[in-house]
Amino acid sequence: SEMVGVSLDLLDEFTKDYARDKSRSRVSNAMSCLRAFLRWLFLVEREPDDRSGLILGPRMYREMRLPKHLTDAQFEEFLSKVDRTTIEGKQDWAIILLVALLGLRIGEVAALRLDNLDLDAGRLHLRRPKTQRPSVMPLCPELREALDLYLRVRPETHHQEVFVTRVTPIRPYASGQSLSRRVRKYLTMVQGVPAAGPHALRHTLARRLLQGGTPLPVIRRVLGHVSSDSTGRYLRIATDELTEVADNYAELL
């Protein structure tokens, strides 16, 4: 087989051009792929030398990957996009509130069963997948009403999952990805949303709880985190916002 002969100048030029308008994490991922490709060229004898070690990407630290969240204005605009007068809107509204008010993962919402709900007592019973601990969560009046209105128009089916498709054959959603697309549809309607997935709603909830003075152990239980390290990342959000507020005040002095 012929040698490829990738020059170092070409690699440097590509790296510099690619990194010009990309985020640090995206550049880091691209450089990892490039290193793997150069390593493969060497292993299949298309390159005389293993040049993968010559590709250096930006260093990544766990603390740099801050959770993405919505501002209060973005969150209110996002909620306003749901038409709660339609059957589809009633289902979407219940799904969104389970994530936004209770902090459930979208996979937990997809797996939710009718026997998990106790609307009369205003309780939700479930086992969090990461902690494997049973949990009882209170249903606020808004969420209780949203679930009640959805269940009134839920299609008749023998399936016990709360959320099922609205067209025949009636069946549970295959995975959280199906519900994720439903939530993402509304998030993409909001200008400037930093992350167009349901996890942005969990991060938004964590930020609002932090701003309200909720202790981290309580937030950890709400979000179903195994480790306090995961919850501790949200402290960076609070710190960054306090810094921004201080800077804004300084400009007025």
C-alpha cells in the first residue's frame, strides 16, 4: 500500500484553522480523533512513523464543563411555547414539568408507570436509577394538575407506562430519546438557549434551588446524584453569577 505522507506543516495548518472559531471541548475532541487517525495510519503501514504524539490539544478540566442552564426569562419563554389546549400539548406539558420541577431525567420520565403516581395524595413513587434508592417526591399543584389533565386524554391501552404514543399502535415510547425530541422542539424556539436538551431544565432547576438557599445534599437527592461531586459543580454557576452581578454594580459606581 502507498504511503500517505501527511506533512507536519499540513497538520499544524489544519489544527490552527480548525481551532479558530471552535470551543475548547470541541477542539479537544477533534484532536483526539486526529491522533487516533494518525495512529491507525501507522498501524496499517500507511505512515512510516507514528505521529499521533505530535498532536496536542487544549487541556480539559472537569470543572470547566459547567452545566448549561436557562435564564429566568428564557425559562418563562420556553414554558409559553407549549399549547396546553391540545392533546399533544397536555402530554408535553406534563413531561416538561416532571423534568423542570422534579428534576427527573428524561429516561426516568419515559419509564414512569401509572402505579408510580398517587395523585390523590400528591405523591410520586419511584426508584432513582443511579442511586437505586426508592424515592417519594411531592407533586406540587401545577404538576398534579398537569398529570391529571393528561391522564384524562391519555389513549386507552393495556400498557402501564404513563406516557404512550397518541397514534395506533398505542405503545410506550421506546426510550428517553423519543421524549427528549419532544422537549427539544420547544427549547429550540427560545433564542440563546445554551443547550437544547432536557438536561438544561435539570440544570436550571438546580440553579434556582441554589439561589433559593437549598442545601446541596437536598439538591443532590432531588437530582438523583450518586456523588456530591456532581452536585458540587452547580456551585460554579452560583459563583459565576455573583461575579457578574458584582461587575455590573461596579460599572454603576
